[in-house]
Amino acid sequence: MNNKERKELAMWAVEFAKQKGASEVAASINNSRSVEIEVREQKIEKIKESTTNGLSLNIYRDHKYSGHSTNNLNKKDLEKFITEAVEATKYLTADEFRELPDPSLYPADLNRDLKIEDKSYNSVAPEQRVQIAKEIEQVARSKSDKIISATGGFSDDYSESVLVHSNGLIAERASTSFWAGGEVTVRDGDARPEGYHWGGSRHFKTMPTPEELGSKAAENAIRKMGQTKIASGKYDMLIENRTAGRLLYMFVRPMSARALQQKSSYLDGMLGQEIASPVLTVIDDPLMEGGFASRLYDGQGIAARQRTMIEKGVLKEYYVDNYYGKKLGMTPNGGSTSNIRFDLGTRGFDAIVKDINKGIFVTSFNGGNSNSTTGDFSFGVSGFLVEGGKIIKPVNEMNISGNAKEFWKQLAELGNDPYQYSSILSPTLVFKDIDFSGL
Amino acid sequence: MKAIINRRDFLKAGAVTAVGAAVLPHVLSGCTTGPAKIGGNMTIHDYLEHFGVTEQMIQQIIAEGLSKGGDYCDLFFQHSIGNYIGLEDNAVNRAYSDISFGVGIRVLKGDQTGYSFSEEVSLNAMKSAARTAANIANSSATVEPVAFESPKLPSYYMIKTPWEEISINEKIPYLQQVNDKVFAMDSRVIKSNVWFNDETSYVLFANSEGLMTCDYQPMAQLSVSVTAEQNGQKEQNYFDYSGRRGIEFFTPEAINTLATEAVKRTVSLFDAVKPKAGELPVVLAAGSSGILLHEAIGHGMEADFNRKETSIFSDKIGKKVANDFVTIVDDGTNPNIRGSINVDDEGNNTEKTYLVAGGTMESYLHDRISAQHYGVKPTGNGRRESFRHMPMPRMRNTYMENGPHKKDEIIESVKYGVYAESFSNGQVMIGAGDFTFYVKSGYLIEDGKLTRPIKDINIIGNGPKVLADIEMVADDLKMAEGGWTCGKNGQGVPVSQGLPTVKVSKITVGGVNA
């Protein structure tokens, strides 16, 4: 099935559901082809190739709402599926806010090229993928004789989808992504610390090199050798750019309209107020070319636009989806995050670390969570002790704890080094006086 | 978009299994071949009919899979139906359903795996997937068809009525009752969210050694999240019941406990404090605290890691790792518990596997590949998220057996420490052995007594160190009530865990520095 046929099937599904009693319908059909390869000791350990299909339907029947999905796109089976789905919806409680988005929110320009599809996807040969994975392993393994295990990996996918809304949206998109990386374990007495590094791109030809991926994977494991727990106390905290993105999730849930409406957001009522240090500006940018979360419209068909979420520490916007937006009387602007960018600082990690007298450079989180209702958080961390501007030794098995309300005000500096291999393009971050638990 | 692959393994609470849940008023088959029969009493013949295949077709697909010289081939047919109904703002105003149907085809060459799947069960589509998987080998071979045998399987999760026969309007009152109870219990409650989800999975497995098995796997979960407000301060917490259960499990008593626990765990947070940062004695309450075992030892004992020597437990079999009263098992046979399986996803028998017996490391958790590598019998831990995934060693229900101490004497033995009661998630780094779990609620222990509540702290320890530091084990083993989902290499599987009251002499607790 190609996108044209998918579009026809989605339009048929919408019409069929309406015939069966739905007032409004959204239908999307997706197809994704993917390959995953793992290489160990220069042999293919695992290879998986697959194609998956799916149809999702959102049904609004007199303001009663339900959602359904199936991977069986046989039309005869779909007739039964849709009939039952529409039928089931009538048992639910009507809710005046359950309806499709207003068509004025749909994208006006569906032809803009966000450069997220590699048109030469099909010309990437299976042998090329295996070769890259093998090179990554080889590079990694060459870095130390302490390495017990190294694997190289490659994965990619090609996704196509169509979205049809009964009130006037017909949209389609296609995207590709390629990822490769390595995972390395080293012997360190009784322990066997592991490190990994993965990098990717929307386009095959702009992928990071096996040399970069293999070296970093090995370095990330080797640098952990001799790691120990150190004394509890307040330390300045530097966070490596590839790890820092995780902290942003502390904002994402409390910034959602659902959390506001459900009274589970510590950011309720904070619009226009300072919620972070003035050095922090966070931009949600779905229209970035080649971004891992770039899109012209979101899952609800709402047109994507660039939004400044936090400007110089002040909360400027929430993530408002269609349903909760209507419930709160707020204009829906898209309920989910896309690419996250920051206003960058002027210095890189090497310059920043020189000014740290007593700190911990966090390179990895291990578990932990945050509470969107209260802002409380606690995360496991590992990284390095920094004293007098120098990295002294690796540390592990420690926690950081605090409350987001104060924590983000302790942000002192952002680096100029955004991480490329994620939809959260975080630079190095520096926080002052963070509570670390260790010995 | 594919997220960056993160190979760390985790466990989280309250996850909705697969995609949502079925809302449909009638049987929803999702395939023309449709279930002629449903429920737990189907024979192999019924399953073949259900998937619209014959033994001859399966033999042909296996032959295709082995045509390039592979050693072994298996087929995993699965049809799953999930339903989810949600209550919010006092109304049951949302429902979701998901149907997933297909066959996974795996070919092994030594310990190398080729995998593909097909969402169509036509002979041509399946043969094409088999050819893709076959490419892990690169010679050629012709195989003779094998005759299939189907051993009699145990039955650890019979339920009274298949979920497909329970209509949406029969489920709705359960959500309303929970909601009503939650609001009636405490005037500080301002929001309540209730979810009911069920999933039914039909699995037919066949391999090139002539083994054919089938299994009917029900799952249900009823969850409630509560937000309460007092003097402008808001707190939220959660409770759920989950297991391979039928609707008969959700008795008025169960509904009552669900609502009561959720409210109790929420309002206690108003007075919660943070403990002192650093290493403290930690007492784990009986029940879901088994998360300690899942993270501290369970993942590290999965034999795929050990085969590659990447686990901190790689050379510990036969060694003394804990006090004599510490016995830790991973068990697939507990009736109706969430992680139980009648047969694993590679057709192997399930069992109760001893990880640690009397303080000594006893066995890894094996799938087919690792059992072959070590020359041992598979332990029935070969599991997968769905037909779209290849199996690997996974936990089932992981728990510690009862010990010689009493709960009260354990708490009394602590001068200043933490009593951890409910959890949201955990994680482990297999090689370093560092594991964590996040405490949603519990108490401080001061001078041998539970005093002020605590909330939102992460606990971090090292697997082998914490095992050695288990000082006391009580006689009150309890299994977790809730729906835990374990994630590994991007695959989620339902698991459970349990623990008697246990004291660990010291672990690093997230907290504040004076």
C-alpha cells in the first residue's frame, strides 16, 4: 500500500464510521519499515527486519469519545471493527469538549519540506549497515585491553502516515531516521562498568562516523573505571549535554493543559512568572529542518509553530492540546513537545569546568523521578568529582534531590555546545549548590 | 522517530499493558478467521483454526526459514485484544481498544538470531518473512518436515469469563464505585482518575524440533490516581490492582481497598518530610518492595548478560553472596499473578527458579540461546513483548522467601532510617551493579518507631553490596498488588515481585544536607 492508497482507505474509514453513527472521526494509517542489527565479535548477533501497519480511529459520537487501533487493514475486517467501535462509544458519558479541533487550527501549508525524509532510503544496502556496525565494534574494542564486551549496532526506519479528519483535514508525511552506536563493558575489579554512545540523523549520508561512535562508546566505559561513592553534601553540578535533556521532562508534564486541568501541576497559575533562572530560555521548535521531532502538524492535526516556552526564566506558554484546551477555555496550540532548543551561552565545557571549585560533573542519570504536582524530584547519578577546576575522579551510586521550584533558579550557566543526537538539544548546564547524597 | 536506544533496564508501576483496553460491547476478533472459540479451554486445533493456518503450512514456513542453513526456526503467532476505559472528572468519558495480530519468525544459527514478522498469515507473506529471517545463515539446506507434538501444559490463570465476553457497560460501574469511594473518604480529595484495562492474548508457538504449544493469557488492571489539597498544598498518589485475573477478582472488598489505599497514600503526603541525605538503614515493607530484588539481582542474573560477561554477577554462581536466611526466586507458577506464564514464549516449561538459595548464588535465568551456551536446561524465562519482538531472558515473579525475623523487631532495631512502602520505578546498570528505585511514600524510622511520612526520594545501591547487607528478613512475604512492567532493550513485559519485611543495613537515600 502506498500513501495514496492509505489516504483512500482512511477516507473510506471516516465515511464508514459516520454511516454507522459517528458525528466526527479522525483516522490515521501508518506504515513503518525498520531494520535493526547488532554485531558482536565481528559476527551478526541479531538482525531484525520488519514492516508494520496500523490504523487508528478517534470516534466522536454526540460528544462521546473513544479511540481504537488495529494492525489488520483488511477492509472486510475493518467494517466489523469500525461498526463495533462506533457502537461501543454510545455507552460512554457525553462530554461537551469532546470534538475534533477547529479547522482553523489545521496547517495551511502542507508542502513545506522539513528535510526529515531521506529519499535514498531504499538504496542503503544491508551490507552497508552491517559494515558500519562492525566498524563501530572494531574501533571501540581497539581502545583498551580492559574491554570485556563490545557491540556495534545499526538501526533505521522509514515511516509513512496519513491523517484524515472528517471536518476537513487530509494530510500525509514521510520520514526516515538512521541510528548507529556502540556499547562497551570494561573489567574494573569486581565491577564491569558499561558505556554507550549512539548517534543518528534523518539522512544516511550525514550520520556520525563509526570512528566517532566507537571511540566515544569506549571512552564512556573506560572513564568510569575506579568509580566510587563520595561524601554527601552540597556541590555545584555540571551536567553533560547528552544527559541534561532528561531534566527537561521535569517541566513537560506540569506544563501540559491536562496537568493544569487535573490540578496536578506545580506550574498552575505561574504563566508570566519567573520559574527558572534568567539564563534559561527554552524554545519548542517543530519546524527545524532535519530535527528528530520536526513536524508540520501534531497527532491531533494541529499546525506546528515555534513557541518560546520559557523566556529568560519566565513561563510564557503551556502545552495545550485540543480537549483540555477546550475544557480550560484556552486556545489549543499542540499538546506535546517537539524539538527543544535553548538560548546558548558563550563557553564550552572545558572553559566552564575551570571555574568550578567543588562540583560534580554528572554524565549519567540512573533511575529517579519527579513529581509534577509538587515539583519534588530525586535522581540517581554518576559522573566525576571536580575540584579546583579539574576533573579529579569518577563517582557513582549517588542521588541528587530537591524541588523544581528552587532547582531551576539555581541554574547558573548554559554552555555553547548543544547535543545533536536528540530532539532535546541541550548544552552543558551548570547548577549551584545541589544536594547530593552519597556516603 | 526512534528514540536513542537506552539499554538500561527498568521497571515501572502502573503502566498500561501494550496499548489500551477493550471497550467493545461484543467479541471483537479483528480477523476474518475469527475465534471460533474463545477463552482458556481451546485445543491446539482451535488455535490453528483461530490463526487460519495448518500444520502443513507451518512445516513449509519452517522449511523456508531453514533454507539457508539455519540450525533452528520457530514461529510465534499472537492475537491480542486490549481494552481501556477511563474515568475523569466524575464521568466515564473515554475508552480505547487495540487489536494486534501477526506471526514472528525466528531463525538461529549458533547464538546468532535472524528475525522478522508478518502481520498477515497468508502462506506467501509468512514465507517472505521466513526468507528474511533465514538470512542469518548463508549456505543452503533442505529440511524434512517434522511431526508436531503438544505437551500438556499447566494452567496458572484460569478465569471465569473471558474478557471478550464482558461488555463496556458491565465495566463502567466499577470505575464509578471507585470514584465515589475516593471522594466519600476524605473531603480534601479534589481529583480522581480511574482506569480499567484488560488484555487477552492468544499465542500459538511451533518450532523446527516438532514442539507446538498454545496459551491463552488474560490480564486485567484497575487503577486510581488521587489528588488532594490542604491549605493550598496539593499532593497526588496512586494505587492499583493487576494480575492475570477475571472480573470476579474485583470484589466490593477489592474496590474498597483500592480506594482506601489510594486516598491514604495521598493525604499522608501532606505531612511528609525528606530524610537526611546519605547512607541509612532501609527497611522495605512487605509487598512491592520486591522491586529491590528485581533491580539489585534479577536483571544481573539474566543469562544473556552473563553469556557476554557484562553482568556484575558473571562469576558468582556457587558463591556465597548473602546471609543464610536469604532465598530469592523467580517464579512463573504463582496462580493469577501478573508475571506468571503457563509456558514461556519459546515453548519451554515454566518453573520456580532459585537465584539465591540459603545465601548462595544458584542459577541464572535462561532463554534458549543462553541455556544452550551454558549447557543447561532452559528455565522458562524466554519472553517477548509481542510477535514483533525476539525473545530474551526476562523475569516473571521475583520474590524473597520468608526469613526468621518479625516485622516489629526489624523496625525496632533501627535508630534512624527509612521505611519504604510504595514505589513508582526502578532501574539498574547491569555491569556496574548500581541500581535505583524511587520511593513514592514511606516513613522515617526514629528510635525504633515509624514517625513522619516521607515522599519522593530515590534510593541507590549496588547489587552485590546490598545483597550482603540484608541483615534481617521477616516472615510476612507479600506479593505486589499492582501492575509492574519491566523494560529491557525496548521490550516491555508484565512482571510482579514480592518481599517479606526486610532490613538492609545501609543504602544511599536521596535527601537533604543539613
